[in-house]
Amino acid sequence: SAVISQKPSRDICQRGTSLTIQCQVDSQVTMMFWYRQQPGQSLTLIATANQGSEATYESGFVIDKFPISRPNLTFSTLTVSNMSPEDSSIYLCSVGTGVSQPQHFGDGTRLSIL
Amino acid sequence: GENVEQHPSTLSVQEGDSAVIKCTYSDSASNYFPWYKQELGKRPQLIIDIRSNVGEKKDQRIAVTLNKTAKHFSLHITETQPEDSAVYFCALTGAGASGSARQLTFGSGTQLTVLP
């Protein structure tokens, strides 16, 4: 399976600031996904990062709050903007290689906002 | 869109016993059903998956069954060991654009505790 590197692994931020999370894959993948996992909860999809086009956001998530870049087939970034304590979560990227194929996750970014 | 319900939310078993976790879904177009194990502080790890053209799949002590008619799939762990203790998530994807991966919809998770 693809090796997925995500950084930073954790951060503590002040409210009102922004943080950019990077996801690097060791092979070219068509689709990259960004998920949020709030403390003690399941995973919720934020958006699908499409190479060469705008990201596709799920209901409840907007581009102004979570801008995403996907400059090539091995890299994506997620920015959490104007952070508040409610944004304290684990943010995970995952990659998929095709329909009905396994998806694998990076180690996640544990974000705490004070 | 897809929706998936997972039960139970917590499950405690004695070491050596079996554990079963069940997920039900609503969209008959769902066609791929993975299970993930997440240990505390770690990323979700894929442990087994099944596609809609298969009814059962087994990998050593882990098996997954799929009932498309009833729209449910289950994870079976036999001969449980303390290291099986973790949160288990079911997930699914539906039909998508040809050749493209699809996003996963996750169940709410099951905290499995294997008591020594």
C-alpha cells in the first residue's frame, strides 16, 4: 500500500490563527480525501481533493474555512482557517487508487486550539 | 447519500471468545465495505474489506459477511486476544465515476475490549 506522510503530527494553536496540514504520498494517486475525527467520534469527510480542479466539499464544510490545494498527484494540503476551540480534532488524509479499492490513512494531525 | 449504522457501540468479551460487530446501510448502490481498526492515538488501519459481488471473506481470525438483500455486513473476530482491543469502524462507498476512488462513509465505531 501507499506510504502516506502527514505533517505536522500535532500542534497547539491560538484561536483566530490558521494552520496548514500537508499530506505527501509516495506514489501517484487519483483521489485524496480529508477527514476530521473529533474526540471520541467517528470520521467525517471534509472534502475530496481533486488534482487539477477545485476540491469537492461535504455538507457543513466550506472552502473559506478549509481551503485545500492539490497541485499534483502526490501532494495535498488542508488549511484550517480562523481556528476556534471547536476545531480541535484529528485531521486525516487518505488516498484511494480506484473504485472499490482499499483506502489508507496518514497518521493524522492532532490539533488543539486554545 | 450513504448512511451506515453500527452496533454495538461497546463490546467486552473474554479472551478466546468471539466478537461480532454489525453494520446496516440504506443505499443499495453501496458496493465496497471495508473495516478499520483504530488503536488509541493511531490512524485507522484497514483490516479486511469485501466487495458487493462476494458474500463472505476470511483472513485468519477475521471474517466479514455481507447480506446485500438485508443491507447489512458484519465483522467476526474469533479467538480474541487482548491486542484485538481497539475501536473498530465499518465503512462503505457507493458507485462513483468510472475508475475513480470514492469517499468512505463511516459507522459510529465499536469499542472492543478483550478481557484477559
